[in-house]
Amino acid sequence: MSERMILLVEDNASNRKLFTDILEYQGYTVVQACDVGEALRCLAVVRPDLVLTDIQVPGGGGELLLARVRDDPSLAATPVIAVTAYAMPGDRERLLAIGFDGYIGKPIQVLQFIQDIQALLSAREGAATAAGNRAAAEDPA
């Protein structure tokens, strides 16, 4: 697996450490942010393969961060996963409906957490490969 970068946006230090440890153990590079402002500053200089964000993160919340990512043409295709303690019926569906690519509930189940991230990144990689193959097939050169 090539090294992939994940932007983790989480204000709880214990959760940030846990998620970072799990992801780094899996071979990912993790860039951390504690709030939406810090996340946006990070996104100005790095292009992660995936963004994991808490919904209740300070500075406007994960929904605002999602909107900013989707509004930036250079970031719009970046998958964004909501990692949240929201557990009310319909929360998952609501978050997916507004544009999150995935939903992971807290407390996390470590194996499911890893599988969800790997699946989303693999699907994205597969779509990019397919698009590249289509473009190569259409190129008359």
C-alpha cells in the first residue's frame, strides 16, 4: 500500500491519540487538527486522501468543514467521513444525505473503523483508476 494521508479533525485529545495510533499502525500518515479553522489551514497546504471529522468540532462543526471542502474545486472529490457520537435515529442518514461519504459512530469499533476507511479509500482509488483508463482509451495518440 502506498502511503496515504488522512486529515483527522477531532477536538478531544484522547480520541485524537487513539485514532492517530490506529491509523499510523495501519501505515497512514495522519495530519491532526483540533478545530475547523486549523483544519482549513492544513487543507491550504496539504491534500489528504481522506478527511475524518468529528461533527461537534469547534469552529463551526464538521458540517461547515464539509461545506468548505465541497466548495473548493481542488478538494471537492476528497472523501469526508463523519466520526461522531450522534446516535439518534436518522443521524447517519442525515449526515450521508448532506454529503458525507461515510459515518463512523463513537465509541468506535477498531476493526470496523479500519475496514470503513480502507473500503472508502479503495473505492476512491478504483474510481480514479477507471477514470484514468477511460481517458487513456479515448486519447487518439
